[in-house]
Amino acid sequence: MADLKMPEINSVVIAGNLTKDPVFRQTNSGGTPVVNFSIACNRRFRDSNHQWQEDVCYVGVVAWNKLAESCRDNLKKSAAVLVDGELQSRTWKAQDGSSRTVVEIKARRIQFLNKRKKSEGEEEDSSGFIEDDFHGSESVDEGFRNDESGHVYEYKYLSSE
């Protein structure tokens, strides 16, 4: 009988709202852009008494390079996002000397979900789908679309070729 190998799958897709403004910085070695933020993802369910309850899951997200710069420029507290990425863990030494570990999402793509209003030339938050630039050159597709209720959304889709 052949040996079975566990597939190497590490994929996360989650939607939520930023709990704080993103924190942007550049690495000490090379100045690579990086941004960190956390999102709150709500889940509604019925309890054993058939009453609606709500649970909130808080998840940390890290994005690098052009994706980090786009997050810095377009996101703020309470912004709605859809994050596609993979789980990663990292460990560091705290100031008190203890080791700390965190599991977070390393973003590959982030879609900005906020509505864009078009009135008298004023535009509010934009919607966009931005992909990590690690994998090569990019192509861009952008435009506007309407949902069923008539809201106008701008989209910008960047993909690696």
C-alpha cells in the first residue's frame, strides 16, 4: 500500500472590519513596507433556546510590499475588507524576556469593501481588490459596478501574470 501524504494546504478567506487604523512601517533591513492590522469578524447563530446570539472573532493580518502601501493609503478604522491569505506564526522576545507567539494571516490579496459614493464629484471610500506583488508583474482591471440595491462600487483588481 502506498504511503499517503497530507496535502500542504494553508488558505484563509475572511471578511471583517478593521478594529484600529493600520500600523505601517518599513523593515530595518532593506526598508520593505509592511502593515499590520486586526479585523473583527461577526458570526450570528441560534443558541439552544433558539435565540439569536452573536460572536466576534478578532484576527491579526500582515501585508507586505505594494499591498502594505495600498492598505496604508486606503484603510482606516472600521473599514470593511475581504482578506485572502495564509496562516503564519511568529515568535519574538518581549521586553520582560519572555517568548511571545502570535498566529496571524499573511495576506495575499485584500479587497476593500466600502461603498463609493459619487455625488458632485465627491468620492468617499473606494473599493478595490489588491494582490501581493511578490509573484511578478501585474495587470489592472478597474471600473464600476452596481449591486441589487443600486449602490455604486468601484473595483480595482490587480493580478500577477
